[in-house]
Amino acid sequence: MKQRLEKLVERFGIPRLIIMAFVLALFILGSLTGLSTAQLLSASLVRFGMNGVLVLAMVPTITCGVGLNFGLPVGVLCGLVGALISMQLELKGFVGFISAILFSLPLAAIFGWLYGWLLNRVRGQEMMVGTYVGFSSVAFMCIFWLLAPFDNPELIWAIGGQGLRYTLTLDNHFGKVLNEFLLLKIGDLEIPFGLVGAFLLLCLLSQLFLRTKVGLAMQAAGDNPRFARAAGIDVPRMRSLGAMLSTILGAVGIIIYAQSYGFLQLYMAPLMMAFPAVAAILIGGASLARATVGHVILGTFLFQTLLTIALPVTSHIIGGDISEVARLIVSNGMILYALTRAGGGR
Amino acid sequence: MKGETALQPGGIGASTPLSLLKRNAVPVLFAVLCALGVLLAEIDPLFLANEIISRLARNSFLILSLLIPVSAGLGLNFAIVIGAMAGQVAVITITHYKIRGLAGLLWAMAGSVPLAVVMGYLAGLVLNRAKGREMITSMILGFFVNGLYQLVFLFLVGTVIPMKNRSMMLPGGVGLRNTVDLYPIAQVLDKLWRINLGGVRIPMATLLLAGALCAAIHYLMRTRLGQQMRAVGQDRHIAAVAGIDVDRTRIIAMILSTVLAAWGQLIFLQNISTLNTYNSHEQVGTFAIAALLVGGATARRATIWQAMLGLLLFHTLFVVSPLAGQAIVGIPQIGEYFRVFVAYGVIGVALALHAWQSRS
């Protein structure tokens, strides 16, 4: 019995148990101090749906053997451009939301493929190169935001400034369209079925894709590249495809994130976006070499719940906002844990 | 060092001018960029010289702290931010105890050593568990320790750690202010011996200290320990077969780097004279590494000369690019974003080339 329990703990992973216990403790503390559990849960669900797709973007790169996609900002930037085109054309509501995604898809496909091409040439250093490809493209796009030919007065500085604003409000465009779609209210509890449903639908599609012939070939390329090549699989092509899919999911992810947040953040805002997503999937149980859709769902839920409820609960108790510091420690601690495990789970 | 270049693929036939240019493509490109910027923005040479000399002096220690881990095969040590944080802890302490002048700086340098040694040791242990992924791990480690640093100075100071100092702390009595005025040690090292050469103020003491460090590193690489580090850097497995304790050597390299980074940050801060409690250290690693790479170094090979050349070129570009952005397009922010792009881009390109070459 003891052995079985130990085995179960080992399989589940100690960091995940600690984080789960922490989340549970925060919930209990919250209800003891008189905060509404239903409200905490509602806020957590929104954050879960808001961030989920960005975490899902890690699955294709891990599956195809590239590893954690620290170059996620590449996809995020494509999504931002798509959203800006939709806003420039004054498309509103669901039409604006869908068209933002459609505009960003070709961009994400092209840049994702190029990113994958680069990653194939730097095998063994994908994470480091990916990080700096992400960072430098964010800095490059800052120059683009200053010079881009957008002229909708809502997007650019009214007077005295040059280029796009730092933060664009989506109220008149597609802000909260998914959040308010199929929103169910039971007392204090609000369940955003539209938002969470969209995320789960994308999870389901990813799962189905992994079962197709191409998906299986991608998994084989990631598990054992030599064996895969012997079996006639074009391994570099599969890796490029993984990077491309991840970039596309990153683009879709940021549009869903922005509509939920209500604002589009440009300039240096996307710089660090990869790290919380990486941390979330690792908290869910993924390693550098293996990730499933289940890891995405569990990890996003745990991590986002932790961050959402840490703020009201701790500010109630110690009177300060510790959530930003907690995010830094938990997410980077989790990434460190994954990087230093023997062979990184490979 | 000369014997080593012959081992490099580009070192063969290095005598022709074309191959020399090819080998030094990165510094040459940046020199051209800097020259173009200076010409287009019509910068006052005196202003430029003053700016660059002071930047060269205050950043030299930080960039030199990167050299030892590179030679020990750990790659570019993004974790020097941890050393910088150790230096900041020391400087906060001496400001709290109101130790002034050169004595204050010396106390801070001495006080940062134990913390930097412990942190460097721990960083070395972590990196030994992540062989082959040292750079990304050192970067994440820097972020992680930054989280701990913020936890200490935002929440623990004034609650768990007893500290009462109105001028340094937030009005609530918990946590440190965003900026700490370092007037007690403001430019004490720079002012110690500063000469004025036709309007250019040269902080001789700071530069001499950096020169002494160069000599010390040069000497270290010729000692038994230095030879062991180079052997580990060339090939871990062969070094282990030769009886070198690989893990221990790598930990020593990390400790030395962290201590030097702590001192480097102190020298940097005495020149700036203000501590941004929560941001001063964040970009230390990125900028030092970008400067080193601009000088033509790689993740496997970096010399003192490359460090100095890189410092000169990178900081010239840093000063020039906003002014050039203003002069060319009329938008100074373009130049500011451009230099951020250059810092990140040069690291990305250098790492990509490094991985590309080490594969083929």
C-alpha cells in the first residue's frame, strides 16, 4: 500500500502536489476570511479560458521534439497584427473577432514555418534561440507599431504622438464577445461557457489532430527521430509543422486573451508572454519531451487559479499584492525544475 | 591564446584580408553602424567621448565576469544578474547603516562576497544538473532569484526582517522604496583619481581597477585551475578521464563569475549613484552578453580584447541610436527600440550561429 502510494506520488510529481495543496489552502483561507468562493471560482474560470490557448500552443512543439516554445511571442505578434487589421476595418462583435483570427492565420503560418526552418538548423539550442527570436521580434515590432500605416483615429495617438497607442481598448470592437457568449449565472457563480467552450474545443481539435496520420508521424519524430527517419518520416518537416502549429495557436491564443482582457497591448507587452504559458504546461505535468492536452487543461487551471485567488486572499491577510512575485517564483521555479530533471524527461 | 585560434575552423589561412574580415564580421558590421550613426546624427565628439568613457568604466567589470564561465564551457552566464543582486543587497545594507565614502564602497564589496559565493555555488549546482542546457537554465535561474529578491525587499523587509529607516522604506513601513539614493558612495571610486583630458573626464581609478581584473583573469587562465577550466570547456568527458573533477571546476567558475558580477554591479551603481531597487539588475545580463557578442565572442570562446571591443561598440551604438533615430526619421523612440532590438537580435543571431556551427 505504502509503495503504491509512493509510486502514485512519484507519477503525479511533488511540485504539482505542493501547488495543488497551496491552491486548496488559498481557497479555504479565502472562505474563512469571508471572501465569496463562488466569485473566486468565477474569476478563476475566466482566467482559465483566457490563457488556455496560449498554453495549448506548447503541445505541438513538445510533441514534434522541438521542446518548450519560448518563441511564443512570434505567434502573439501575428495575432496582434490580425486584430489590428480587423480593428482598422471597423469590424465589430463576432465578425471582428473571427476576422481577426482569419487575418492572423496566414501570417502565423508563414512566420511559424520560417521559425521552424530556423529551429531545424539550431538543434540542441532550440529553447535558447527561440527565446531570443521571440525577444528580438518583439523589439522589431515596436518599430513597426511606430511606423505602421494604420490611420483609424481609435488606434493611433490623437495628438503629439507617432504611431499606434500602447494599449488599445476593444470595447467598440470585439471586447468580451466570447466572455459574454453563453454566460451562465447561478447566484454568485458565473460560468463563461462560451470562453471555456472555445478553449476546450481547440483542445479537442488538437487531440483529434494528434490521432491523424500526420499527428502520429509528428509524435514519432519527437519520440525517436532516428527510428522515425528509418520509417520514412521527414523529421525536419514534422518539426517545422510543429513550430508552425504552435505559432498559429499562439496567434489565436492572444486574440482570445485580448478579447477577454478587453485591451490589446502592443510594444513591449508580449515580451514575457511565453514564460507563464511554459510554466502552466509544466505544472500540468508535461516535461521537455512529453506533453498532452490533459497537461494543458490541468496546468492552466491550477496555475491561473493560483494567480487569480492569490491576489484577493493575500491582500486581505497581509495587505499587499504578492501575486506578481508569486507568479515569478512559481513559474520560474517550475521551469527550473523541469530543466534540471535528469535528462529533462527525455 | 594564439595556440587556440589554430584549432578554430576559421583560423586556418587567417592571413588573407578577406578571411580576416569574415572572421570579424560582427565587430566590423557594428563599427560601420556606429560610424554611420555618428555621422548622420552629427554628434558632438566631446559629448560622445565623455559618454563612452564613463560607460566603458562602469560596465567593464560586469562584462569581464562573463569570461570565466565561457572558458569553463558553461556558455554565456545569464545568471550574473544573481551576482548583481548580491551587490545590491550589500549596497542597501551599507546605505542603511550609513557607511559613507570609499569605506562604504569597500564594505559593500567585502559584504557582497559571502552572499555571492553562496549564490554562485548554488547556481553551479543547478547548472551541473542541466548540462547542455546551461544558458537557458542560467537565464531562468536569474528570473527565479529575481522573484526571491523581490519577495525579500517588498514583503519581508519590515515584517520578518527588522528594519526601520524612513528614508529608504515605503510609507507603510513594509518594503523598500523603488529608488534608493546612493549619495553616501556617489562616484567615490570615479572621483578617487579623475583626470581631465581636453574636456574628457577619465575616471582613472575605475579604469585601473578594470585593468587589474584583466590582468588577474589573464593570469588565472595560466594557473593550474585555469588550465583545468579550459580543459573542461574543451571537452567534459576527456577532462574527466584526465582526472579533473568536472563538476567542481564548473562550480568554481560560477562562484568567481558571481563574485565579479557583484563587484561589477557595485562599481556600476557608485557611478550611477541611484539604485532602482527592483530594476537596476534586470538588464545587466542581457546588455553585458550582447556587448560581449558584438565584440566577436561566441558562447565557446571569449577573450578580454573581444570584451573591451564589444563594450566600446555596443555602448557607442547605445548612445548614438536614439539621436540617429531623431535625425533620420524624427522619432527618437525608433532609435530606442532599435537598440533593444540590436541587444536581443545580436544574442539570438550569435546563439543561432553557434548552434548551427557546432552541429555541422
